[in-house]
Amino acid sequence: MLGIPFTTSIDMWSLGCILIELYIGIPIFPGESESEQLMLLMEVIGLPDMDILEVSSRRQNFFEDDTN
């Protein structure tokens, strides 16, 4: 979503989410758009670190730049 390089760690995160969803029977992040999905993720794990946002090519789609 943020346009950053990723590793196989994302696969482990996804597998964990899928296993939880299969166990409880409902989606844990039921967003219908990227913005909604990111908002739901941030409710659980918090805001992304600044170093992650700095390398994100799509941060302007989700966050306002307040460095002015």
C-alpha cells in the first residue's frame, strides 16, 4: 500500500492474518479501500515509523506532509 520494498516477512504476516481469519470466521481488517485498510491496520499496530514513511513512494496518498 505504501509503495515500499518488502521481504518475505510480509508473507508471514499475511499467513498469520489468514489463520486468524479462518479460526474466527470473519476478516480482521475488513477495509473496502486502501485508505480504509491502512486505517484499520494502524488501529491495531499504530502509525508507521518515520523511516518507513520516508521511503514510501505513496505516503502522500494517505498522510499529509507537515514538514513545512
